Amino acid sequence: MVISFLLMFVGKADILAWRNAQMGANDFLAPAIDFISIPVRGVETMVEGIRTVASLRAENVRLVAENDLLKRWQRRAEILESENRQLRSVTGALAPQGRVPLTARAVTAPGGSFAHTVLISNGVDKGVQPGNPVVTADGLVGMVVDVGASHSRVLLISDINARIPVILASSSWPGLTMGKNGTYLELAFLPEEATPAVGELVLTSGHGGVLPAGLPVGRVDLAEKGFVRIKPAVDFRHLSFVTILLGGLEGVDTDNLQLEEFYTPLPIDESTRLLEGLNASGARQ
């Protein structure tokens, strides 16, 4: 108890000698403490580095997993965006009266060296018949010529065998577009007095009842004397989804779909009689 009391008394007493002794002890011990603390700090730094590396490794694993997930979502989004863009090409397709629209996917790429056809993903199981028009929101694509159980083949208007009865939208002159197995169509059987203008819209005329009237076929791209070139309204290079117009073929012989047989162009010879019969006095005219 006496020693404790003395220590407390010395600690409370402001004795210069005591303070000097304390500072001397600190000066003596500081270098030793600093020397001993160097490896301790090194060990602490190493341990902290190991913890940081482990944390970074775990963070890297997590980020790699998130990156893979984001890449999968990005691919999915790109697929959906492409499909959405393709579907928008048929959402604006209007179905004429008496026709029921049916959306189908283009299975094969259109066009070739000898035939411009495309295979679509609907057939007899969906009520598809030969002669059904195939369209997009831009205009006429072609016509179904062969039908299977679940797929059908479409003859494009650009095929060399395609003959489409049309009229010029502004002047109402009738004609017939003929495919050339190329980018453009040729407009034939126009009356001599017809003067198609470049940019004029060309529509289906509805002659024969196979194709409904009013479907956009294309626009006049070149008009020279005796030759008229049509640029199709539909870009066949990016054909992904189409609309099949079902119905409307009652009474039409779909066994022979040569459209030119349903179309009779206006006679060019002005001397040809369009009407023959008897007048009011009984004379033949």
C-alpha cells in the first residue's frame, strides 16, 4: 500500500527530474519500438494485400458472371429487336374485303438464278390455297403456287413467270407487269396513248379475281417510248415475315394460275370495234 501511494504521489507530482527521466526513456525506447514495428507493418501490409487480392478475385468472378449474363440478354434483345422489326413489315398490311390475313415466316431466302420463289411456314393446315396473294405492309410479294401440309411456295412478282394485271394509280391505264428474274419489273400491254410518269404508283387491277384490286405492286422507275420499268414496292432481299390473304377464290380455277389468261388488254388498233350489236333502227353496227 505504501509503494502504491508513493507511485500515485510521484505520478501526480510535477517533478522536473521525473519528466526528464520519462523523456529519456522514450528517446531510448522509440528507435527500438520503430525497428520492431517495421516487420510488423510489413506483415500487416502483406496480410492486407492477400485480403485485397482475394477480394479482387471474387469480384472478378462476379463481374465475369454478370458480363456473361449481360451478353446473353444482349443477344436475346438483338434477336427480339430483329424479329420486332421484321414483324412491323406485316402489321400494316391491310386485308381487302373477303380476305382473311394470316402471318407466316419466310423459311428460305427469295430469289435465284432461274426462279424467284420463297418457302413460307403455313400450308393446308392453316387453310392456305394456291392462288392466295402474299403481301407485306409495303405491297404485293407474290402468289401461292404450291401448298404442302405445313409449308407453301410463293411465286414472287419478280419471277419471269409472274404476270400481274395492274393499273396506273393516277391515270388508271391498265397493263401487265412481267417479272425478269431481276430487281425490276417490266410494264407491258399499255395503250399507245398512255403516258406513265416516273414515280407513279402501280396497283393490282383485280382482273380475273385471283388477286384483289388495289394492292401496291411498285412505282414507275423508268418510262421511255415502248418501255416502262417498275421498281417493286417490296424489298425481297429483306423478306422475313409475310401476310397471306386467305379466301376470295370462290369460282376461280386455281388449277391453272397463269394470270395472263385472266387479263385482256385494251386493243391498240383504234379501228377495232369494242361493241357490236343493233342500233335503234335495226342496223348492225
